Amino acid sequence: MTVTPILLHGASMPPPTPELLAALSDLLGPKGFTQDTDTMAPWLSDWRGQVHGAAAAMLSPVDTSEVQAILRLCAAVGATLTMQGGNSGQCGGATPDDSGDALLLSLRRMNRIRSVDAGAMQLMGDAGVILTHAHEAAEAAGLRFPLTLGGKGSATLGGLVSTNAGGTQVLRHGTMRALILGLEVVLADGSLLDMMMPLAKDNQGFDPKQMFIGAEGTLGVVTGVTLRLVPNIASRCVGWFSVGSPHDALRALRHIEPALGKSLEGFEIIPQEALDHVLHHVPGTRAPIATTGPWHVLVELVAEREEADPAPRVEAALAELLEAGIASDATIAANEAQAEAFWKLRDSISEGERAVGPAIQHDISVPVDRMPDYIDAVPHQIAAAFPGATSLAFGHLGDGNVHFHFRPPIGTDANAWIAEHGKGASHIVYAAAVAMGGSISAEHGIGRIKRDVLAELGDPVRLSILNAVKSALDPRGLLNPGVLIP
């Protein structure tokens, strides 16, 4: 599959001076400073290989004091920085523009788990800690960090904070914002905001750390995070059932919520078309049930105590759905291997989509009760405006976040069609979400790619607040210029 590359054009900024580059090289040494084009190349494109930029140098500090020193040197001469964690974002927010004048600040070497307090159920770590390693550290203490996503092997804590990441467990545990107890942030002038130590009560005005969650590196550099941990799972039960429509899926959710309560940790809606793509293109996958949709739901219930086996409750809930005529077929995973196989079907949707051909992907949210209306209406709007274009929606019905993809008409030059019509079709997707009281970004952020859409469709009052905060904390626009802030 070929893709059309995107070059990120930025505002004209002065390039870093030879004196600044020399000072940064002296500060960081050969492991932390490079201008080698081959070394930098993998980090100057997004993980999909669609967005490309350039940088004067890549800086890789090893601790917070080095980050402070970097920002002081850059602030003194007005040099700009693009922040990057695991480079797994989907909106170009961690890719510098193509001017080559920015410095790429990579936090991957800052990968230390600082402490795990099992009694307090807290983990403190550097911003460059990979999510999988945070999971492992929590599990070693008999606990877990209840946020996971497909890029867990590369996504870093700092990146997850900066995009307020979600994932598949938001229904019960919330987004990253709900799981952050403390932050350490270096500001544009090199000063340090240290709020790593969580307090149950701290009434000294508004909570400054909240500003940096979801700010995509535009207000400061997150260098440390204190995470809330939860008890480890003693057992879980994963179920799969088919329904006739997204409205039936919502009926099912509302029907089983009272019985399953807070133990309900996942509720994912999957169209038959997406399942077919996975079954045809992802090795080792098989359909959980014989019924072919037209829609499916993956549900997960967990228990934190050995005696609270969730399987009987899931089985009873699915039986009620079948008896009520809401579901037409259902099953539960017989063991952990089968549970993982069910989740593999959900997690492989994007892989199956890529095998079919180029598509434009969107990450939007609407109120949960409006999601079926959205899923039903928007494909018709796109098809009416662009005959032959097809749409596919799937995702986190339980928290109102749908991943909406559309594909060019069969037989067309897909990349040429996307170049000509992609922006207009995407506008339909975003405008419909906003019209239903939703958001153009549920969990991937705004980055560079959605900045113009935010400027057009975003609430003017909210945008004025974003700009005011940016002006107060980074008045010269040195941190992640061209990202998020319209």
C-alpha cells in the first residue's frame, strides 16, 4: 500500500546558532546529542510513515536537570523545540515541521521507574517510561496500571499524559487524566514545577498540573509522572455477542449496566465488515460465533477478588439479552487464551483495514446515547457527497468514542482521491460530531494535522482560553510550535 506523504510546513523561525548547538553538544555528550541524518531519520516521520519533518539536531537528555538546562539554553536565544516520546501519535504532534530549524527533544532515555509504593498504590516514573514497562512494574508489586492501548510497547508515559490517552478501559477507569496523581514539568524558561507528591487535600488555588494533561507539549515538558494503580485482576470474563444495529448495542449496554456495575471494564462495538477484514488478512484469527453480525459487541468483566468469579454474571447478562431479543447469538471465552483471541480481533481492526487499502481515519467522540445516531447517519452523508466512498465505524461504545474510517471508491486511485476529496469528507465527519455535542478528538489529540479543524469548529471561548494559557506560559512560542494551538 502506498501513501501520500505529508510535509509539515511551519512558521519561519530562526535556526539554532552554531554556538547553541555546541553548547547543547557539550551538555549532553555523544549519547544525548546528534545531528547525524541516519540516526535522526526514524524519528522525523510519524509511526505510519505518512507525516515527515526535519530537525537541526536531536536532543536526548537522561534526567530532569538536563531538560532544564536544555530549555534554559534554548530560551536564551529563542530556539524552538519539538517534544517526542515514543513517536506513536497519530496527529503529527511529535513530528517537527520541514524547515529543519527546530530541535527534536526526545525523552526516551529518561526511562527510569523511580518508585512503586504498593501500600499507597502509586507508581512514580520518568516521562520516557514505556507503557508496557509501567504495566510490568505494577504487576511485580501485585497491582496494575489500568490503561492499555495498541501502542503499549512504544508509547511513553509523557506522551500519554500530553495527549490524555484513553484506550480500552476508560469505561471503568477513565482517561489518563483520571489516573494521574502527580506531575513534574519543566517550563519554557527552564523552571521546574514539581507536583509529583500527591496530596489528598491541597487547596492552594486551582491545580496547575491539570493544564499540562492533554496540552501536547505546548505548555511545558512533562518529565515525571505519578500514577494511580489499582488491585490486580483475580479473574476476568470476556464475552462476544451479535446485534442487529448500533442502537441494539446501546440497548444492550443499558440493559446489562445495572447488573454488572463497575466491574464492566470494556464494551466495544465492531461491524461485520471490520471483522471480515481481520479474518481475511490477520493470520491466526477466527470468528467467535457463527452468526455474521451485522454488528458485534465485545464485553469484558473483571474481578479483583478470587471469590468473585465474573463468568456467571456475564453468562446471565448475555442470556437476558438473548431472551429479550436484543442479541441474536452470544458466547463467552472458555479460558484466558480464548479471551485474548477475542481481544485480538478487536485490536487487529486497523491492521485488517490497512491490508484492504488506504483509508482516512478519524478519532471522534459524541455523547454515548448519540453514538448510534452518529454511526447510522454519517456514512450516508459521506456517500451522498462522495458517491462510492465507503465508511466503517468501530470502537468504545461504552465511553462514546468511535473510530470512524472512510475509504475511496473502488477502482479509483486511492491516494489521488484522498488528496482531492479527503479534507472535504473529513469535514463531514468532524462537523457531525460537533453538531451532536461531541469532539473532533477523543484520545489521539489535535497535533498539527487537526489544528485547522479545531480553529474552524472549536468553541471560540475555549480556544481563547487555550491561547491565553499558551501566551502566559510560553509567550514566544518555543515549545511545539504549530501543534494544538490554532
